[in-house]
Amino acid sequence: MKLLKLVTLLLLLGSASFAQIRVLMVGGGSSHDFDKWYKGADAATLERDGLATVTYTDKPEEILPQLKNIDVLFLCNNQPLKDTLLRQGIFDFVNAGKGLILAHAALWYNWQDWPMYNFKLVSGGSRGHARYGEFTVNIKDAKHPVTKGAVKKFSLKDERYYYIPDPAGPGIKVLASTEPDSEGKVFPSLFVVKHPKARIVGFALGHDAASHELPVYQTILRNAVKWTAKK
């Protein structure tokens, strides 16, 4: 009987350690093909080898009821989230120590009536980007779990986001940044927000196939989900 209980316990522990990470991905809005590159490509990347289960929505009213059942909220949306209960629900989710990924358009200063989003969750934001084109990204912290297995330098075509940290915000740790542009300016491409309770990753890349189909992008994305979910 004791042996049976021990085997059962080991099986339960084993299944818990390989439990799939539950991700809610929120897209929708203008300027990007969210269905193709997030609902399609990124969801497939995250679900590969059983890492995660991904639920995608572009309907803001579907977000709040699902927050209690997920490990990571993945925001890539370029549409407003106007409901005050939803906004509070997102902050409650983060303050409970859950994972948050802010991808591409979610790093924008989109919501003039919701300044606390950029201030507390993004710790800054982007008000513009360079014309779509090729540039190089350099990994600055190769030892962080989010950059594990990523090549230290890679080039791609994307929108070079002008993300600027808010000095009054919680602050960020830059994991990867762009090469200097023609004016010598460097911008974060990948960073973590120094939130006191949650793990938050900002990932500025992701306009189209040149990002989403790039192996290093996929490696970083999977790492980010694992790290924010504390797996």
C-alpha cells in the first residue's frame, strides 16, 4: 500500500511538472495581421512539444472571464481595452504574481485615457517607429532565462520601435537592443519590467513573417512564456 501511494505521488508530481502553461493571447486592431502571425504562427510556436495551451481572442469582452484560469496574459493588441472592470482585472492579475507578455503593438502609447497601463505595466512605451526595414538586434544579457539558447546577434526586417523607458516607472532590464540607427540611437527590443510582484516581458519585435518565422524569435517567445509563468 505504501509503495502504491509513493508511485501515485511520483506520477502526480511528474504530471504537475509537465503541466502545460495556460496562455490567453489578445490581439486585434489595425496595421497588423493578428490572425496570421499571433493566433496562427505564435500560438503554434508556443503549443509545440506541449509547452502551452493558447487561447486567442480579439474580443475584449472575452478577456476578463478567462483571467482566473490562465498563467500568462499575452497582449499584442492594437485596439483599446476600454472597460474599467477589465482594466482593473488586468492589474489584479498582475498583482497576483501572474505572467504578462507585452508584444509589439502592446508597447505603444495607445491609451490616452489609461496612462497607468504604460506607467506601471510597460514602464514607458513607444510613440513611433522607423520605416519597416532590416536592422540588427544584439543580445545584452545572454544569461537571462528569456534569452537562453538565443544567438547573440541577429538581423531581421521589422519595425524598429522607439521604445523609451519612463524614468518614473518601475524600470526595466534590457535583454536585447537594436544596433545604433543613423543618429546613433539604440532602443530596447527585449526587456523585463521590474514589477514588484509579477514577471513582465516586453518584446518589441513582431510585425510580420520576418519576425514570427525566425528561429531566434521563436526561442525567445517560448522562453518568455516559461519565465513569466515561473516554469
